[in-house]
Amino acid sequence: MLVRTRNPLNIGAAARAMSNFGALDLHLVTPYEKAFREAVSAVGAAPLLANAKEFNSVEEAVGDCSLVIGATAIGNRELQHELYPLDEAGKKIRKKLAGGRVAILFGSEKTGLSNRDLSHCHWLLRIPTRAEHRSMNLAQSVAIVVYELSRGGSDAMPGAKNKLSSAAADMETLNRINEALREALDLSGYIHRRSAANAEEKLRRMLLRFDLRAADAEVLLGMLRKILWKLKSD
Amino acid sequence: MLVRTRNPLNIGAAARAMSNFGALDLHLVTPYEKAFREAVSAVGAAPLLANAKEFNSVEEAVGDCSLVIGATAIGNRELQHELYPLDEAGKKIRKKLAGGRVAILFGSEKTGLSNRDLSHCHWLLRIPTRAEHRSMNLAQSVAIVVYELSRGGSDAMPGAKNKLSSAAADMETLNRINEALREALDLSGYIHRRSAANAEEKLRRMLLRFDLRAADAEVLLGMLRKILWKLKSD
């Protein structure tokens, strides 16, 4: 998933790499340039680009995913998320792909992923570059990540969407839980008005750490709605 | 080593990827465009490009190498050489790098490596793409190969893996959460009297599945108490 990409050539080049390795589902969040579908750097990637989906927010774009990962070039400054080098991240992702969809977020060429983007991520991955030269080309980063994910088998790549009984909760359900919880905390006075936006991000990060299963998420949402209903009715 | 590259942007992009992964020695064989040293796609790769060496033939360019490998997109049609997928090739190359220099040849964007180029190669490597879309971007191929070669290097990933302090929540806190949640659900009518005992067990199992960290557990408990206080006060 490409977030706020500036250069349409990079979209085309990333699409080509994804197509090379069978990661056929490209989501774009508010690209600056809408003409990306004809990107000249996308030799052979026309079918993938034709099927690419555009979204106005990361939240919408990850709605059907049960695992969301941010790709970052930063070292160990970002302490709010666990950070894995790509080879370890690849193992974790391949396991998860058996039970649901996984999104990997790549930020803009200039600024990477924002704190708000990161608040949608379960954890982060880093491609292990030299410390002296960390800034990678966007499409090359995508190429290396999809190459790593394609390691060890054809069934490893996205597309195999057979849900297990212990399938992870999808992001849409988590967002509903987040909303309900935030409203309940609001009504009960836990959240002060001035820190509301901040609270939303913090809650989302916490919910992601819970690593909810789909069934548990539904139960939790039901509970919160009932509590909310009671809070409102009194 | 890039052989007869046509697009100087590709030289710059390949140089950037090499620099990212510490492969600092770029050899160019008769590039079409001599202006590559200022390639705009080469963010951060200026030192590497400044040191790049130009040669008139593959033979000269591989002179000081003890192993020469050709990168190819072809399948198993090329029978004159052994062909290894990149992960196997990477292992063989890393072993050899301890005792001498290794060259990896990348052909031109249009035609790849010629039979004459291949005649200098000990064996070939292939990046395992989908059979339906084998044509890769040149610089992306270089990026993936140098990434693979940097695998398992001790200094490749300095201090990158910083796990969060992730002490698990203790059972006492979990029990308090359980109690608060059960009371809230009771007050809001979620739990029917007759199934109360059953509900407590289910809640506890669910909370254990959340695998809460100590810090998150405290936050959650604080939220629930606030909600509970509000439920009772109305």
C-alpha cells in the first residue's frame, strides 16, 4: 500500500515489482498524481495498475486487513512500535497470510509514514541497509519486500484468503471497537476534550497490541455497544 | 557490474541500491551515456558513482575477480551454465567473498547479457519471479541481489531490533479488569443473571487471549473503572 506517493513513476515501478513477485493487490492512499495508471516505468504491470484501488485515508485502505505493517527507514528512535528486520518480518507475515490479508504501508518519498499512519500499524519492518546510507528508493524498497515475502513457496503470497477459526480481527472491526470505546470514555469523562485526537491514536495502538481474534473482537464490540447504550440511556 | 546499460537513471538507481547495502564497487562496461555520474535517481550514491570504473569489455572489467556470475531472467533454456535461484546463489557467493572478489553481471535493459558476456561467467543466477511476469526493472534487480547478499551480515543491521519492554500483565491485574468489566456488563444488561458464572469464565479466557502487557492492563483497568463509575452515578 503506497501512502501519499509523490512521483507517479515510483507507483509504476512499485507496481512492476509487485507483479514480478505475485503481490497483485495495490492500494493507493491519496496519490498526488492521478495519472499513475499509465506510468511508463510499469513494464508488464498494466493489469495490476488497472486493478489498483484508491482511498482517501489509510483507515479505509486497510479496512479488510488483519495485519498492518509499516515500512520504515528509521532506526531505533521510534519506540512506540516493535521493529523487525525484513527477514524476521517476512517469516511473521508469511504465517499470517494463511489466515487473512496483510497490508504493508510505504510512506511518501519525502517524509515517509506520519505518526497518524503509524497508529494503524501493528508493528514496523526495516530493510537492513547500511547505517551510513539508509535512504532507499521507494520502488526498490517495495521490490525487496515483495521478493522477501515470495521466499519459500508459491502459496506464500497474498490472494490465498482462507480464514482460520483463529483468524485475526480485521481493521474495520477494530475501528468500530475503537469508536465505541472512545465514545464510552468520552461520556464517562475519561478523555478530556483537548486530548481527544491524541487519545484516538493511543487507543488504536493499544487495541492493535491486543492482537484480537475475529471472534473475540465481535464479542468485545458487542459488550462496548451495550455499555455505551446504557451510558447514553441514563 | 552493469553491461551496456542504456538508461543513465538506471545506473544511478542501481548505484543507490548498491550503496544502501554496502556493495560499493561499481564497474560499468561501455555505458551508452557517459553522464551517469550526475544521475538524479542516485540519492546518496555520489561517492559510489565517483569511484565507479569504466571498461571497454567484460573481460577487462572482471580481471581482478575470482568468481563471475551472470544475472538472467531466462528460465532453464540456457543450458550452457548452471543456473541457481537467488537464495542459493547468495549462499555460494557469500562463501566465496571471504577469499576473493566476486562480480555479478547485469545486462542491458533491452537484451540482457549476450552469449559473449555469458562466456565470462562461472554460473548464472535468477531472481525467482512469477513465470507470467519475468521482466524486471534493472535497478530493482540489482537492489534485490545486493539485499540478498547482505543477508546475515553482522554489521548489516546495527541495533535495529528494539523490542519494546513487554512485561506481561500479572494475573491480579487481569482479575481486577475482569471484575470491572463484568460489573459494567452487568449494569448495562449485557450479562443475564442466570449465565453470570459462565460469563466470568468466558471473559477471563478472552482477557488471557489478549496477552496484555502490564502497562496496557493498567490503562484498560483505569478506563473500565471510569466507565463503571459513570454507569453507577447515573
